[in-house]
Amino acid sequence: MASDGARKQFWKRSNSKVPGSLLKAAPKVPTTPVKAKRVSTFQEFESNTSDAWDAGEDDDELLAMATQSLNSAVVMETAHRVLRNHSQRQERHQRQDGPAAEPPPSPSGDLRLVKSVSESHTACPAEELRKLSWSGIPKPVRPITWKLLSGYLPANVDRRPATLQRKQKEYFAFIEHYYDFRNDEVHQDTYRQIHIDIPRMTPEALILQPKVTEIFERILFIWAIRHPASGYVQGINDLVTPFFVVFICEHIEEDDVGTADVSRVPAEVLRNVEADTYWCMSRLLDGIQDNYTFAQPGIQMKVKMLEELVSRIDEQVHRHLDQHEVKYLQFAFRWMNNLLMREVPLRCTIRLWDTYQSEPEGFSHFHLYVCAAFLVRWRKEILEERDFQELLLFLQNLPTAHWGDGDVSLLLAEAYRLKFAFADAPNHYKK
């Protein structure tokens, strides 16, 4: 652990960029390759992917929105408010000897976001939208906000209908051109794996509805055909769910999407939801494409970076894992491959993605700090485990079933604190 003097020196030389300031030339994370090792089982199941990534997709000027960041004062204020609310809840819990209630969302922020997204007749200011979205997006405006934050929809309201119509038409042209070939010999392995993986997804009550299964099969198959460098890789299927759920919720009455009967939704609406889901998922994957190419180098690198980051922020936890021969790849591979979707409930994933889409490189760079905060969140339980098998079993089945927005907000606040403290440190990933 660093001494007090070292920390003071760090703060003198740190010039960390925070949400709100434009990144001129963001310092790249060290990319020193890990020494060659034998191919792991995680790499082996990728051995059939090709090496010709389709990089020509979606060269839209709207991607410029994604390079904007947030004002540091806004996000720090949000983080402090989350921590302050948590402390107040804990005090009320102790006084009342009962379960603590979740802090109510900020009504002023919600109303400003609704007005910003719904009532703007010229353009929705990207920076303002990201500021308001970082701490959570109200459910009524989440669909359109996600489309804006991902760069799928233009900021100008007048251009949105034409853009939606054009992109939806383009997606179904792909269906007409490619989907009939799914059972051809060259594609049948891809389609068969997709067909096997979809029933394993959650929420089962939604995914196993025939119409939804067909939609997911089309989305994943078309994406795989158009991205031959990776093709279809297990884990990509999970990334469809949050977009589909957010967009379909706009057209169903049930609060619990798992109980919704999608067959009641008009066919034309389902077609639009399918196309929107495809394009938004594609935007996300464009930013983490090296996670799914041959041998998944992006994930291998991120897991190594996570290990080195944890060794800096909590040496005791890191040393405990090392002493019991628990390798980060054994539990954190899934964290990177599925973006924590298998570790937290879907409602928490959706809240997490509100912030990821408000952060520059949220699904790649900021996700690393979320994973570090997530691991250290369980330090007490980790340090109590003294057996390799029990320790690994705990890390692969973390008790998050009852998590809500408050838990995610605390996790994000801690992740932002770590990013603010370490992101631009010269020796970030080195002791």
C-alpha cells in the first residue's frame, strides 16, 4: 500500500479527466502484452472465429456524441449525494429497527431529463443529457434516451423519424438477404450455437416466448454474419436483453417484463423494437469488439488490468486470492464477457447501463473500475473464506439477488472514485 507521502505526491501530479471535461488525447491504458501462455479453455472455444472484422459499419457523425464526457462537479455531487443518502438510510434503520427504504430519486433531475428528451424541438444537448443520465434515467424516457446516448438517434428531433425509418428498413434488408442461409453448411454451426444459447438466458418467461426467441435468433445471426472477425461468441447473446427489455417496456402495461405477453404487441411495433435493439447492440459492440475476436484479447487484457488494479487498491484481498491460488480469469472472465449481467439482476444491469452510456468508453474503460469496486465490495466475505473451492464458488455466485438501484448507485460512486484517483496516474497498473 502506498504511504501518505506517496499519495500526496500522486495528487500533485495527477490531472485526472472526469465526466464533464472534454478529452483531448486520453492517455491510453498500458497495453503491454501478457507473456504467452498455453491456450486456456476460454480461448479454445473461440478457435473457430475468423480474422476479418467488418469495420465499415455505421460511420455516422452521431458517434461524436459518445466522445463527450461529463462535468466533474456534477458527478462528484451525485456520488456524494448517493453516499450521504446511504448513511441517512443506515441511521434510520438503526433508529427504527426495520428495513431501510431506498432513497427517492431526485425529482428535479428526472423532470429536467423528461423535458430535455421529450420537449426539445431543435436538439438535445448531448453534454446536458449525459449529466442527467449518469445518476439514472426515468423509465418513461429511458428508451429514447438510450437511443440518443448510443448515437443511434440524431440529437435533432426533426431528423429522428427519418433516421429510424431508414435504419429499420436497412436491418430488415439484412434479414431478407442473409437469414435464409442460416442452415447452409457454412453458417449452420453459428445458428445452432445461437439456438442452444438463447434458452439459457434470463428472464426465461420472456426469452422463451416463441416470438422473442425468433427475434433474438435473427438479431444474433445477422450480427454474426456481418462481423466475421468474431462471428457469434457466447456472451454476446446476453447483451441483447437489456436493449430489448427497455424498448419493449414502452409498449406493454406490465411492470414486470417477465410476466408480459409479447404476442399482444402489434407486429409492426415488434419489428421496430427488433431493429432498434439490433442497432443499439451493434453500437455497444463496436466499442468492445476486441473482447470477441480470436482468443478474446480484449478480455484477457482487461482481466490482467483488473488484477493489477486490485493489487493497488486492496492488497490484502489480492494477496488472499493469490495465497489460495484463485486466478482472476476464473471468475472475472465472465464479468468482462457478459458485462456483469450474470452477476446482478436484470433491473440492476439496466440501471448500470444508464451510467455506462453516459460515460466515455463506459462499457470498456469505466467497466474495469466497476469490476474492481464490485470485487472489493465483498472483501469481508472473501477474507473469511479459507478454502479454494469455497472461495471460487462464492465469487462465481455472489449474493446480489435482492440488489436494487441503491446498491448499484453505491457501486458506481465507488467506481467513479477509483477512476478519478487512478485513471491518469503514471504508474496506475504497476507497483
